[in-house]
Amino acid sequence: MKIFQITWTDCKRSWVSATDIIHALQTYCTITDFDLSDFKTGETITELPKAEWGEYHLTDETESILPDMSFAEWMIKYPDSSDVIAETEV
């Protein structure tokens, strides 16, 4: 599994664990009910290098239901899970 970062035109970012870019898009669209045709020009999806996984952390300032762990720890705990790992607010 890899981690992919979707960067939206409004500066929001989403991270998805998946096997490749197509799988990441399928996962994101399935979980969020987002339609692929709603992607806008300028929005990108790129692979987050594994060396950077430890620099990104899950935080939930509103509900405190997410575990306190880095993306690297998430991938160790859920090595075969395709999922939307996190999203930023605008």
C-alpha cells in the first residue's frame, strides 16, 4: 500500500491509502460519495513518499475519536486497508 495526497483548488488536502493512483481515486470516491467528474482543473493527486509518512499525524480537534498516530504508524496498523486517512479543513 501507498499513500496518495489529493490537493484541491481550495487548498484543502486529503490523504488516501491505496495500491496505486487509480485505486486511490476509486477509494476516495467510494468512501466520500464524490463523483470523479467533480474533480476540477488544477486539482492533483500525488504519491506521498514513504520517507515522509512519519512527518504527518492524525489529529481530530473536534471529536477526539481518531488515534494519536503518524501516517507511518497508521500504515503499520492497517497495512492492507484502502481508506481515506485524513483531510484538512479549509
